[in-house]
Amino acid sequence: MALLEVEHLYKSFGGVKAIQDFSFLIDPGEIKGIIGPNGAGKTTIFNVINGIYEADAGIITFNSEDITNDEQYKRTLAGIGRTFQNIRLFKGLTVLENVQCAFDPVAKYSIAECYLPLPRRIRAEKENRKKSESFLEMVGLEKFKDQKPENMAYGLQRRLEIARALACQPKLILLDEPAAGLNPTEVVDVSHLIKRLADEMGLAVMLIEHRLELVMSISHTITVQNFGETIAVGAPSDVKNDPKVIEAYLGRGDA
Amino acid sequence: MALINSILTFIFITIISVTGVYILTGLTGMFSLGQASFMALGSYVSAIMVTRLGVPFIPACIIAVVVAVMIGFIVGLPTVRLRRDYISLVTLGFGEAITSLLNQFTKLTGGASGFTGIPKITNVWIAGGSAIACIALAAFFKNSKYGRQCIAVRNDELAAKSMGINAPRVKMVAFLTSVAITAFSGCLYAFFTTYVDPSLFGWKKSAEWIIMVFFGGSNSLTGSILGTFLLSGMPEVMRALAEYRSVVYAVLVLLIINFKPSGLLGEWEFTLRNIKALFHRRKPEDDNDNYSDTSKEIKNDGTIRS
């Protein structure tokens, strides 16, 4: 059984069929890309897997458990982390605190200790800070830990979002356009980082990306979506030459 | 002297209520227009306990806070799943319902003519001490795991949920904390004025507290307290101006909200570290230098790797 199994997923908004009969499997250590023109329903797939939207039909199984109707936060605790297309960091918190938030739902001290700094709380807080710092180090942001995220450069904010998602200690991470708005050197950096997530940390990585050179170079397989339908699945080189894919991206030729 | 004592006591009691509102509105971003009704609950329950049932003051306060929290839990259950604007509507309705109930149950509460005969127990020292204790509680809460989760939920509930944060639960904890603190301020209030009536606890009172939080800085506990101190102290200082006090009050609030929307203090908190930072303020250029240095490093990294 694969880590994540999505079977025959459907989701529509009014008359718009955002996802039609989408099926997907992913295992630890795999990087699978999802590409497609704007409005193809890529982010909606993430939102349904992650629990922001409820599926109209279909089954999502994660770690051998049916999570189709679970609440969003439960899915995260079960091991699905994600980043957002439009960066969604917590503005009132520092960079370090943004990452700490990932540990807070599972921090081992009681509500009563939130009002009084007893030894157990102090210990737990220290441990959380240390763990959070290690995640910042992983993405190279340890120097910015006391800054406000909104004051950082765009590329660094993207990294922070990845660090925050990693701090949830996911088994599967959903990256929604992690390279959008980055300069070429930053893109190279991010692609190295994503490879490390799969190779060294053994995460399953689902990747939505518009930069074809990035997705093509690091994905093991690619799924192409268009108007909510899957039009091609396969290795990057096969997908690239698929006539249907070319048509979806460039339109039909006259000849 | 007696006048100053009484003004200070009133300010301290308001500070306690606003500390509760800060946790709810400043920290978690929930607007409650029925918050004053929890102060009413605190006042009436503790007053009834002491005068009718002969319970000593401190246990009566604890019972009042527990009762308010239990009622708060029932109000909170449907509320915490709602969007911000609806929360204010639900709490507004609840608050007005409480004041009408207090008006109706004449036998128990004295109805519209008020509840009299409460012994005077609260003095400036009790109020001041309680205020410090409540502020400390709120400060510890802000820096705890729940405090961070509250800020996360206020900023972006969707992102918070995808970090594994149980948003309704976090909101409930914040709501009940604020209810407990506000109810406690009601106990102190009743035993200071020795008389309470339902009209004191309408939605205007709740709105006034929210104004105080925003005036001082909704992201800063220090700011909220400073705002309370200024806005509740000012009318007393300007007694000579009579009706014009409200005008000055309104102009002041409008000026702050227009020219400093984040409030007097913004996000600044009164901590040892921030005080030190005030005295050795780093030049902004230093920050910039730091910044470009690291971005260079990253670039170097990238080119080496590629």
C-alpha cells in the first residue's frame, strides 16, 4: 500500500469541475510533479488532500487510514505538511516563532502551565526552540530568527514556509509553487532543497510548479492536469513530448 | 486622597477587564460585544453569594468566575467555529440577553433598580494587586504555546490549521481565559461600588474596552494597558471640561486610529530585552548590511553547488 492513495477524486464549485476523477499514488522518497495551465485545478487537489475543501466524491487514504473526512489539523498531525502558493506566514510572530507554531499543538505541557511558567513548561519551550532552530538551519535562515517574516526578501519567505511545513514533521509534503517569484540562483537552491527532502529525509513530495525546467529535472513522474482532468501521467521525458500536453500548453496547431 | 484612590481603583478594575479583552481581541482576533455581560455575571454571582448565601468574599469570587466560564463555554461552543463578524453578532445578542435577564429576575437581582447592600471589600491595593496578577497571567499566556497559536489563528486561520493547530479549540481557550478575567473584574467592581445595575454592562462597555485595546495597540499587552490607563483616566483628569470630555476622547481615538492604525505602541512589549534595545538602538544601516551579507552567502552557495 502506498503512503498516500487518492482514488477517483471529484470536486466542483458550482458549475466549475475543478477535479474530475483524479487518482494518485505516492510513496516515501518520491517526488511527483503536477503541472498544467492556470485553472487546471492543481491547487484544488492540494486543498482537498490537505482538508481545506471536502471532496465531493472519492477516497483519500494516508498511511493506510481513510482521511477523506478528517479535519484539516488532524491531517497535518497525521503527517501531511504543505506550503502555499501565495505565502501565508504568521505576521505577528518572529521567524523562529513561526516555526515554533508547528510544535505547539503537540507541546507536552498542560493548559494550566500556559498561565504559569513552571519547570515543565520552561523545559518544553526550550526544547521547542532548539528543534525549531534546527529546522531554520536546514533552510539556511538561522540568522534571521528574530526578524519579522514580512521584512524578509521573498525568496527567504518561501524558505521559511518550507521550514515551517517541515517542522510539522510530515511524511508527505505538498509544495505549491515553491519557486514562484524566485531568481534563477534561488531556484537552483530550492530544487536542491526539494531533492534533499526526498533523498535524505525520505519524504514523499508532491510538487506543483510552473517552472518546467525545475519540475522536469527533479520529479520522478509528472501528472498533467487540464480543466480538472488528468491528460497525461509519466516520466518527465515522455510527458514533455506528449501531443496532448503540447496542445494544452500551446493550443492546437493549424496544420 | 479618597478621590484619587477611587479613580485608581476604577482604572485598575478596567485594566483587568481590558486584559481579558486583549487576550480575546488583540491576541486571537475575536470581537466580543457581549464581554461586559461576563463582568455582570461576575458581579451578580459574587454579590448574591456573599449577601444572600453568606459565602466569604474569595470563595464567592472563585464561584463567580467558574459560573461565568461555564456559561462562556456554552456561548463559545457555537461561536468559535464562526467567522469574525458573526462572533461579534452572537456575543452582542448574548450580552443583551443577559442584561434583560438581570432586569427580569427582580427577586434575585433587584431588577432595573439595581442590586444594593454589597459590602465594600475592594480597595486600591486589592485592585492594584489583582491587576498586576492578571497582567502577569496574560503575559505568560501570550508567550506560551497557546499564545503563539492564538496569534497564528488571528493572522491566518487557514495556514494555522495546516500547521496542525486546532483553531476552534485555541479560540475556545482564549475566549474562556478572557471570560474568567473579565468576570473576576466584575467581582472586584461589585465589591467596590457596593451597588450594580444591569445598565452598567451593555454592549457600549464592551465596545469601549475594544477601543482601549486598539488605541494602545492591539498587538501589544503593554499598549492595551497603557491605552486603558489613558482613556479611562483622562475623563477624570479633565473634569473641568464637563461635556467636552467626550469630544476630546473621540478626537483622540480618531487621531490615533487614523495616523497610527496599529495603536500607540504597535507591537512593542515592555520586556527587559526591548528596554535594553531602546537604549542601544542599532542603526538601520547595520540591519541592511547584515541582510545583504547573508543573501550573498546564499548566492555563493548556489553557484558553488550549481
